[in-house]
Amino acid sequence: MTTVVRRRMGVEERREQLIAVALEQFSRRSPDEVSIDDIATAAGISRPLVYHYFPGKHSLYEAAVSRAAEELANRFTEPREGPLGARMLRVVNRYFDFVDDHGPGFAALLRGGSAVGPERANALIDDVREAAYRQILLHLGTDEPGPRLGLVVRSWIGLAETTALTWLDGCDVPREEMELQLAHDFLALAAVTAAYDEETAAVVRAIISEQAPDGAFAAFLARLTEFGPRPGA
């Protein structure tokens, strides 16, 4: 008979395991519905051993959410290659991948994160927003935007969060269409501001000038022309 000997994990390795298990649990259910016993069972260890590495559920949830927030921020990193529309669409696709994988936990974090406390939850999501903001500015070719252009970017990030939460709540719009619309929303927000701000107007002109006939923004731009005056009208 063969005896299976379990390898003893080091402190950091065990902590990483518990964070990964907790993140998986919080991704499938609201954090308020997940207990330390659930995490211990999923990790294959005893409840007291979980407390040996984390003082309680709050600290474990904070560690898991911090890891998730870091991962979400990284979803906005994109090489500055090709038209902005295509880059924006890839970012949006990765963003929705994250939302799809971490639904309940993502929603709980954006709606207040009661398991970790509103103040800490707000700080974590603000870090994600700031990382997304800086990444988008890099794609626009500036790190110090004027107030109007900065507002466009921050408004779009807020819209992305609202769109993701609405989709999680059962919105009937297919995900692929939602992603494309969200990418188009950025150009739409910028175009409105461009009417009042030359810096934003320059960004919009650059976006439009680099679009290929089959680019991510091409169909949207074509549809906008349909709202113009018709010949002979």
C-alpha cells in the first residue's frame, strides 16, 4: 500500500493559496455569503489553520480583493500599436472577461464592499480607476490633459463600470454588442466635448483620421452620418 505524503507549504505559499481560493469563492458568490469554513473546505485545510494565516474574513477578503483590483487594473494595459478603436475594443474585451469571471465579487466591490468596509473598498476601486485613467491617457498621447479631456476619460471609466454592472444584472444586450457600444461610447463622449474644447477636438480628429474602412469605429462613424440632412430635404 502506497502512503501519500502531503508536501508542507511555506508561509507565503499557503497565503497565496488561500488568497486564490478566497478569490474564487468570492467570484461565484457575494462575499457576505462566503464563510471562513467555506474557504477552509475549498482549500482542504482546517478552519483554525486559515486563522493562522489571516486574522479573519475581513483581512482575507481584503487581500483577495486587492489581488483582483491589481488584475483588473492590468486589463487596461495595451501596446500602443494600431488604431485607437481596435486598442479600445481589446481593452473592453479584457475588462468584460474579468467581470464575467469575478461577477459577484466585482459587483460587491463597486457597490461598497461591505465585507471589507466602504472606505477600504473605495480606496481599492479608486486605485483601479486611476490606473485605467493613466493607461487611456497614454493611448491619447498625453499625461497632463486639460480639464475637459480629463473629464471625458473619467466619465467613460464610470460608464464602463455602470455598463458592466447592468450587464451582470441580466441586461438582454449580447456581450459582444455591449463591448462594441462601450468602445463607441468613448468616441461619442469625446466628440461632444470636442465641440467646446480644441484639445479634445484634436484627439477626435486623430482617432478619425487613423480609422480603416473596417476599423472598430468605422461603422459607428458611418451611422452618425445617417442623422445628417438628406439630399433634397
